[in-house]
Amino acid sequence: MSKYATRVPNEVGKGALPDHPAIKTPWEKLISFHDAYHYACRHIAVIDSSFFQVLRILIPDYEQRCKALCDANFENIKRVMLSPYGEIHKNNHCVHPFMSGGFIAALFGDAGDERLCMTGRVNDYGQYRVEKELDECPWDILGSEICRASTHVLDGINECFGGPGLDFQMVEAKGCGDLHCRIVAECRNKYPLPKGESWEKFGPIATADQIKFTPEDQMIKEPQQFRSECDYKYRNGLNMEESAAHMHPGVMHPLGADYVMNTLNPMISNNEITEEQVAHIVKCVFEAAGKMTFGEYFAIKGLRDWIGVPNDVNGGRVLGGYIEVVLQALRIEFDVVTFEEEVIYDCKLSDLERRHPMLTHAYLSMWNGMCKTLVGSQWFLWRETEGVSAETLRIRIGKKIDKFC
């Protein structure tokens, strides 16, 4: 048996040195909480970007796709905010009783930006106008559709809380090549403009002359919860305070995949597409994405160095070490069943699904694709079901021969 087959238990050495919040790889390499937080934000964006490729295949026309995406998620956020959760969310953000409409949506959006490492500043929060400018956006790889949909979701929140409405427009977007992302929300009673299509969220706006532009040399990289001048807390101006540890669980959910499945599920219900079609495309897209992740040999070295794989360790343990980092970053508890020539993990299926069974299908397809280029073509990753409860996801990495792979 390899000396690396026996894992050092977490309790070994407990108390001998100061504890630090970190992810630990199978080879005792630590990834700090700060780096794991940023990693999780970008990892979710990568998963979301592949889901958007699935959407592009199923709805090839850009305008039709954006309209379906915006309308579906507009209605979805209204269902959420009109439920008891809406009032809970207001209380969590310390919303004053006299606040309404788009000003509440702007508060929610600002907190969400900082939580997801979309670092920036509120340039205006006035009587008739809100302006938010972002310097960083992990989602800048998703494409312009997400910029339109996430902005229209703010319109949906605006509609749920009454009062004078604000019209949200993302007049600049890093995902479209701009230096910043910039959302401007205007009161149309004060600044009248014709109402456009639901998916047209890049302007025009009436108050372009009021934009406050931050030059590149003054841009910031870290959200409030990682900045010393903010006392390492997010604050929204209404006495809401959250630490990075408190915000961390909100990073885990793949919101972009949510947006896509919120759009596709009604199409499945209406028999416009089938669940089998979606599953087939998800498999094809994510398996290819997995193969391409380590298709170039330098990428293999990069991963091995990052998670501290010893030079004499190869096979399924290399991919297993990466998967352990992903599961820890996503706060998914797992058991190491086997960590030898073959590698087997158990976790709760619902923890990886996170409301969408298609998400587990995506991860398994992507990891199997990674197996081919990170480990070798003899190796496969699959879900083991024999003798395993339906609630358990057993992930197995091993050698096999499959003439239909």
C-alpha cells in the first residue's frame, strides 16, 4: 500500500499550532479561507458559463434567448420575494419601513455583488437615482445574457415592494468588454424615457452626465469583507454588517445555472423540449469542458502544484484531490471511502444538486471529462449505484473499458 493511501486524520496535531480557516488537500497542503472564497466565486462562474452554452444550443436566436431568460427569472424572483422570504430578506438587510421598490432592490443587489466578489462602489443612492460601479466580476466570462437577466431580476424585486419604481439598466458590463460593470437605476417619473423590451438592459439612460467614473489605477480588487479599511465587514449603510464567514455560504449556489434551469424547466413542462434533450446537451458540453480543462499538459502541472500532489502520486488520487478541494469550497460534506489505486467518495446527493438534479449530472460529466486528460484515457469517473442508498451520491474513479464512451 502506498504511504499516501493512509490519510492523516484532521485531529492529529490539533492544538500544537494556531488554527487557521483553510481547505486541506489529501497531501496536507492548505488553501486559505481567502483564496478558497475567491476560488469558489470563480468556480461557480465557470460552471454557470457552461450552463449558458447549453442554453445557447437550445435557443440559438439571441433575442429569443434573452427574452426567455429575462422573463422567466423576472417571474421567478417575484415568486421568491412575494413569499415570506421577501420580508425575511428585507429584515436581514435592515431595510427601513419607509423604503420601497427599486431602492430595496438596489440594497439587495449591492450585498449580492460584494458577497460574490463583484467588488465596487455605490456612486449614487439618491431620491431619484441609484448608480453602482463594479471593478471586478467573476461572471465576466458568462456573456451578455447574464448581464441582461441579472439586471431585469432587479426590476422584478422593484415590482414586489411597491412605491415609485426604478428602471434598472446595466449601461456598462465587463462581460461585454467594458472596464467596469455599471448599473444605473432611474425613476421614470423624474426621468421619463420610452419603455423598451424586457431584455434590453443596456440603456439608454437619461442621466449619463451624472456618471462617476473610477480610473483604472484607483480600482479595487477585494470586496469589503476582505478589506482592512472596512474592518473586514460588508456594510450597506443601514447598519447591516456581515463578515466574510457569514457571507460565505451565499457564494455556494450556482446562480447562473439557476437562471438557465428557470428558463428551461417551463419549456420542458410545455413540451417544447424534453428533459432527455437537456441532459444530453449538458453531458456533451460539460464532458468537453472537463477534457479541455487539462487538455494542455501545463495545466496538469498547474493543478498538481496547486493542491500539492507528490511527484510519485498518479492515477485517480490526482483527480480525487481536486474534487476534494471543490467539495470543501462548496461546503459539501463527504466521506473518503477509498483513496488508493481507485478512489471513492460518498456525499449527500441533494448537497451537490442544490435544487437542480441537472447540476449533479453536469458535475459528473465534467469530472469524467477531466479524468481523461488529467489522469489518462484508461480512467473513468462515474456514479456507483449498486448497494448505495438513493440519497447518497457515490463518486468512483477507476480504470475500466467502455466501448460506448
